Amino acid sequence: MEMGRNLELTSLFSVFYMEGDYMSWSKLKQQLEGFLSPALNGRVEYRAPGYRYLPDKSGICYISVDKKNVLNMSDRMNSIRWYQTELEIKNDPTIQIPISRDTIEAVRKDAKGPVPEDRLLVIARSRTSSEHAKELLSAQASLSKSNFIVVANKYLSTSVEESIESNEILLNVLALVDRRVGKKRILNMSEKMKVKHPIVQYFYELRRSTL
């Protein structure tokens, strides 16, 4: 239950507009927009309401799509699914986890005595699903506490490939709207996206719809 309470936030990214270690918001926004896929210009925006007027105060940074903050977990009108428990993830049909032969063999090795192949597959799927649910819920919790400016600066200093492969949700999102990720790469990601969080799947489908 503690995890659930942590996710009930008014907005995802509550930050301080920092100088020194991180570039100013205006410069950061300019760089992010420079990498934005041209097909998403005007639809995807990086926003920080109030920054112009209160540069020394805390504020909100977020990504909007068609003027809507799709990363707002507490918005009941938001179509994005935000999880409260691992069981929700395990029961979500949009999350499709492949079962590797190595996982099945590991289950066979752990079993005490012979186990039918179909039973091995059931156990392997349950084990993999449980592990993935823990990882995904942890990633969502990290997202809810993350500082947009810190993550965005990290993105700008990280290769697009690393950001796509990362378990960090916001890095995935920033990479999916990046013009450096071409049509072929996007289309080849379809299977990989099936294990990603719904918000990542949302941005993937958004980008794919522009191809």
C-alpha cells in the first residue's frame, strides 16, 4: 500500500530550476526540441508553467501531448494505465513477456523430480511475470519521484541506444520522440515494446502513427 500512496501525486515532476550543475530550463528545452521528430512538432511539448515568472522557486516540468499532461498519474481522465500493485501488471494483457529457454531450463533444474513440459512453461511464465512486475512497478515509482531536469540532462549526455534500452521510463519516452530514431528502428521495436510500461507504449504508438 505504501507504493500506491507514493504514486498519488498531483504531477510527476516537481523540480527546482537549478543553475550550476544543470543548464537553464530555456536552454534545456531548446535542446530537447531540437531533437524532437518533426512529425511531432506542435503535438509534443516540454513545459514548465510559471518558470518565466518565478525562476528561483520550485515548479513543474512535464511533457505534454496535444496540450495534455499525459504523465499526470492522478488525472482520472488520463487513458494511460498507472499501476498500484504487481498483480495488476501480471494481469495486464498489454504486457507480453517472452519466456526464454534458459528460464525454462532453470525451472527444470530447480524442480525436485521430473516435471511435465507444459507445467514447466507455466512455472517459468509465472516466475518471469513476477520478476518483471517488480521491475516495472519499481520503474514507475522511480518515475514518480524523478526530477525532469536531471533526467533530461542525463538523456542529452547519453546515446539514444542506451536510452532506448534503459529501464528508466522517462529515458525511453525521450528516445521514442527523438528524430535520430528512424522509421526502421521504430518499426523493429514492436516486440520489445510489449514488455514496456503503458506510458512508453503510448509514446511508441504516437511516434509510429507518424511514420
